Amino acid sequence: MSNTSNAFQNLDRLVIQLFDGSLSHADKEILEKLLCDNPDARLRYAELATLESILHWEFAGVES
């Protein structure tokens, strides 16, 4: 697996934890630095945020 793939796996994990409210303070700082330093990471974050929003919209009326 390439370094880019590994970096995005880590990014995906951090973003998912951010969205579900389980991201630690230390990991939040890692995520912020990654997003500040890497334009590709910002694009991936935007993709994940869009997907998260769509899922909330689609399932907003669904009861547990």
C-alpha cells in the first residue's frame, strides 16, 4: 500500500471519529495539521463531509 493510501486511511479514520464525536484532543490537532498542510486531504475531507451530510439528509426521517 502506498504512503498516500495510508495517509488517507488515517485521514478517513480521524474524520469519522470527528463526525461521531469520539475524536481525542490529540487526534484533533493531528487532523487540523493534516488539513492545513495538504490540499488533497482537504479535498478528501470535503468529500467525506458531503457524504456525511447526504446520509443525514437521506435518513433524517428514519427511526432507529
